[in-house]
Amino acid sequence: MNPNVKIIEEKVLSNNWYVLKKIIFDYRNHKGEWQTQAREAYDRGNGATILLYNKESKTVVLTEQFRMPTYINGNESGMLIEACAGLLDKDNPEDCIRRETEEETGYRIGEVKKVFEAYMSPGSVTEILYFFIAAYTKEMKVNEGGGAEDEQENIDVLEIAYDKALEMINTGEIKDGKTIMLLQHLRLNNIL
Ligand SMILES: Nc1nc2c(ncn2[C@@H]2O[C@H](COP(=O)(O)OP(=O)(O)O[C@H]3O[C@H](CO)[C@@H](O)[C@H](O)[C@@H]3O)[C@@H](O)[C@H]2O)c(=O)[nH]1
Ligand SMILES: [Mg+2]
């Protein structure tokens, strides 16, 4: 609890797929003065993401899918290359990411390692994202991946040389925050 914050009212502006709220609150600033403020917050739950890597082949597994919000904001094709990720539903982050990895990439992974967690858009979106990495091998491939059919996900699975993926950040071919963070994490920690 923050003694400098008093929530006065929460209005639901939209409750269609996820929930958009307007929150009116009093905030005590550095001078000790109370100010009334309003902020909108979009609650789409929390999520988990994972980067699969192979030390022998020096490759990583990524996904590519159409992302409408990027399409209406400068991404010409709307296609985005991303680390595998999913919303938590009622699962804990580790169970979620195992299920999501199998569904989206087709790999049934062994040990996963949580590396950090982060708010990805703290001025407007409530979501906290849990970040994982895991080693993968060809033998772990149990299906084609592609995402849940009933959710119309249409995900392509990409296996890319790690150095090439890093280069794709520089060229702008990889433009997704969580993916950039995970790719850099592997190099910063001398994992690949
Ligand atoms: N009908 C409908 N479906 C939606 C809507 N918004 C999302 N969906 C569907 O809900 C499903 C969510 O799939 P997940 O794999 O669980 O989540 P994600 O979209 O990949 O999200 C992951 O990445 C995000 C972006 O980095 C993260 O924000 C999120 O936490 C998660 O990790 C997808 O099939 C998506 O199309 C909507 O407004 N309407
Ligand atoms: Mg997903």
C-alpha cells in the first residue's frame, strides 16, 4: 500500500474481450499536496514468454504471427517475429509456458529457467510478463506447433541461427520487446 495514493473511483470503459478501466485517484506529490488524477489501465491478465535455444547448433526457436495492433501502427504486413508467449489463464507461469511452448512451437521441453519478470507497458497496461529460457533438441519435437486451432492462432515456427536473430534486431526484422530482451539475455549471460 502506498500512503500517497487514494483510489476514489474505478469505471469500466470497456469489458468486451479484456477490461479497460479509468481510475480516478488522489496522489500526494513531493510537496505534500494532494492532486486528483485520472489514468486508464488495460487489464488483459498476465503472461509468460520463453526463448528456446540449442547450444550445439547455436539456434533459437521463434514464432511468427499476424498482430493486428502492430498492423494499425506502422507494421506494413502485420507479421511479427516473437519468442513463444501466452496468457496465464489460471495456470502458474511455469505450467503456462510449458503448455504454450508445446502448443505454439511443437516442442515438449524439459527444464525451464525463469530469468526475470517485467511490466512491459507500465503507463497503460497492467500486465506483468514472466520470462523463461529453456534448452531444446530435435528429439523434443512432438508436433508441428502452430497454436491452438480453436483460437485461430496461425503461428509459424522459425528455427534461426542465434547470431542471425541478433542481427535481425539491428535490421528491424525483430521488433518485439520481449523477444529482444530474451535474445540479449542469452549473450549477456554467456549462454550462447
Ligand atoms: N476474439 C478475440 N480474440 C483475442 C482478442 N485478443 C486476443 N485474442 C486471442 O487470444 C489468444 C491469446 O493467445 P496467447 O498465446 O495466450 O497470448 P498472446 O496473444 O500470444 O500473448 C502473449 O504475448 C503478448 C505480447 O507480447 C503478451 O502481452 C501476453 O502476455 C502473452 O505473453 C490469441 O489467440 C489471440 O488471437 C480479442 O480481442 N478478441
Ligand atoms: Mg501466444
